[in-house]
Amino acid sequence: MADLGKVSRALISVTDKTGVVEFAKALAEEFGVEIISTGGTAKVLVEAGVPVVPIEEYTGFPEMMEGRVKTLHPKVHGGLLARRDSEQHMAEAAEHGIGMIDLVCVNLYEFEKTVANPDVTFADAIEHIDIGGPSMLRSAAKNADAVTVVSDPADYETVLAEMRANDGATTLETRRRLQVKVYTTTAAYDGAISTWLAAQAESGCADAVLTADGEFAAPAAMSVKLEKAQDLRYGENPHQAAAVYRFDAANAPLFSSEAPLVGAEQLQGKPLSYNNFLDAEAAWNAVREFDEPGVIILKHQNPCGSAVAGDVTEAYDRAFACDPKSAFGGIVAVNREVPLSLVEHFADRDKLFVEVLIAPSFTPEALERLAKRPNLRVLATGAASGHAKLEMRTVDGGMLVQRVDTVEEDPATFTFPTERKPTDAEMRDLMFAWKVCKTVKSNAILIAKDEMGIGMGPGQPNRVDSALLACQRAEEVCERLGWEADGYACASDAFFPFRDNVDTLAAHGVTAIIQPGGSVRDEESIDACNEHGIAMVFTGTRHFRH
């Protein structure tokens, strides 16, 4: 058959030596393939009894410059790139003593594994950038009409099986498939290198992903490599297949925090579902907004319970009190080590069914009690610090990339446009509400009292409806707890387009409002606040979350 490619000579040079001895032995013993090899690979093959032609013997040049130059030679690349059907190519190859190489087996220096080490030096990282390997792969793949290129040990048996079925030859179909794999591999490899180098770059580098002050520089092209962490039972619904991927070491500095959700240690429980990941991500991001001991109880990506306190058990009690009904089947995120008392409160006293409990760590006593709920998913992140720098979201045909909303806000920069200024207690509640509100789906209104999120209005088509919903929930909490239904602090993630928002909030006991400001009708809202005796604060920063 015209598409069959006979394998007579192979070049083998691999970093991952899994299965390479067996592969090389089969090539040599079953098919009489001459094997050229390099350095460490040649040593392994020779020790295993596989006949090998050292690369320096084949090229007539020694490996040099500490191994930087060994396969970059015309006898290698000419043997790979020569078109077998070209009289000119074959004549030139004969003139220069270039033999054909029919199979290349190469995998690359472990750059990503190297830079995953937090103690890696820049010089060591650079030395783990493979030059000869990608060059051989690309040359071989370009000439897939004649050359079989193997970049993945998982393909060894497939190639051997095909050669056994075709008298030592491979089919064009297989070579084309392997060709695609090569360019996917080298693209991801180059992308990992460029991303890591950009993260290391000094300020002023035009192609850096982040500027000197940490802003997203939006390069002309981005390459992002993902590695499968695990398969999921299904996606949002049972008919949707799904998996979760983690960012590779080169991209992790941009897209992962110091304590990411994907990478947390699961201490017990059933595997996380697609929806578990979505909700746990939202809860984990929300609770990390607080320096004080804090707890977020989240349902369907909205914080139905939120509070800070002197310790996390008290914070849990207060968060649970915000909305016990919605807390059922939710996610509990804690920004400190979880003690036994917190577990006893939600598991024994409240009988609360929790899908996921996520925290930096757990005391041994807490874990012992949690073990009585073996299906509860318990995640330990090791820390609760920081956020990712960039986030992305797929859209049909592309990807949206933006800087994560982690702007540092100094209350000293806020403006206070109303006649009445917030009291110290109101200001504490306003700052609490402001942090929680940014994690609520827009249009977002968050009502707080005593540093508890007692009323939430998420995702309504207009802000007045969000305000009404939040106030109604706040009133229900006050009635249940025996509190006066007034003295509320309110946060709005975006500006008020009309004064009706203020009028609605005033009618339901709000005495202080925090919002970005910036509407052409700000004066109307300010006037409404003055009429109602409400203190309003402008932050100058919007925290809209679609």
C-alpha cells in the first residue's frame, strides 16, 4: 500500500523512560530497526542489551556545550525532513551522506515539573527548556508522509501493533494522528515556557501578561495548558459529561491562588461534583475577603449566610442564623482552622446537611467527629491567603480573560456625600456588607447588621427588586432573632440609577448605604438619603458580578 511507511532506522531520545526499553527491544529484535540514541537514553538501552548507534557516532560530532548541542545537525534533520518522493532531496541526501530516519521517539525535558518547585532558580529553569527535542519532533511531524513520530509512551504499543500487522510499517492514518499530537504537545510546551517567563519578567516587558503594577496587559496571544485532575460523575445535569482540570505549573502563578480549590486535599467524603466545584469556588473566594475569623454559607453561588466574629465557631453560629432554611445542602467555607466546637454546632445541634466543608485545616478532634458523616466532602487548602491574578470564562468561539476583582480599597479614599455621616458601628457593617456584596450575583444588594449578612437580593432584573428581596429577608431574620427591624447597613455592587432604590431601602429600616457612585443621577440619590436621614458612602469602585 502506498501509504505504508517502512521503519528501518529510529532515533530515540526520551526524558520519560517509561516503557522505552521494551519499545526499543521490539523495534530492534522483531523488525531489525537500527536505533540511534543520545546520552542517558542510550545508556539505559545499552544496559538493557539493545544495540545502539550513539548520536555522536552517527553525526560525526560530539555532544557539546554541556549537552545543549547534540541532535541539532543536518544528518539528523536532513534524515527527518527529506521527501522520499523527491529526486532532488534524495540526491542531496546521498551527496552529503545523510541516511533516512523513519521513526522518532522523543519526549521533552520536564520544564513544567521543574518550575513547579518553588525553590527553582531561573538558571535551572532555563536549562530545562528543551531545544533539540521539539526540533526533532517538529521536523519528523512535518514529514509525517514518511516518518512516524512518537511523543507519548502511551502510543508505543499502538505503533508496534501496527508494525506487526504491516510487515514493519505504519499507516499514513496513524502517522497523521501522531503528527497532530506532536504539534499539540510542542504548542503546550512552548506556551508553558512563555507563560512562566512572562511571570518572571521585569516590568516594562511588552509581552508580559501582567504589568509592573499587577494589571492585565492583554498580550496578543495566550497559551494555557490544563492537566486533568479528575473525571466527574457528570456536569450540571446527569446527561452532561464533565471533568475538572488544573492549570499547569507555568500558568498557576496567574490563574491559581496560594491555596486554590483545585489542589485542596480532600480528607473525606464522596468525590466533588461539577456543581460542588462551582459553589465551593464561590464560597472559598468569599470567605477569603475577611481578615477576621469568618464563615460563609453558600447556596447556588450566593452567600446565604455570612458573618465574622471573635472565633470561627461564633462566626458559624451567626452565619447560620442569617438563613437556616437556605443553608441546608449548602457549602460552608471557613477562613481559619476548624475546631470540634464548630463541627458539633452544625452537625449535632443544627443537624445541618452540608455538601462541602472547606477550610485551611481541621483539628484532629474535628476530623474524628466529621468521620461520622462519611459522605460529607471535607477539603483542606492549607491556607486562606490571596486570590488568583487572572480568571477566564469560555464563550462560544473564545475565552474571556480578566483581572480578578481583588482591588485594595482604602476607606480613607471613600467620599461621604450626604449630610449625615455613618457612625463607627454603621461603618463596620458597611465594610462587612461591601466585602460580601462583591460575591453576590448582580444586581446585588446585601443587608448587614452587627457584621452579619441578614438579607441578600441577588440576580434580579432590576435593583429595586433586589433591594426589596434583601429587605424582606432581613426582616424575617430580625423577627426570628427578636431584633429591631431597623438600623440596617446596605451595600450595592453598582450605582443606583434612580432614587427609588433609596426610597425602598429607607422604607425598610436602612440607615446607611455603601455603593460605588458614578451615576448621572447621583444627586437624586444623595437628596433622597438626606430626606430620609441616611448616611451614604461612595467607594468609587464597582463590584458587579454577572
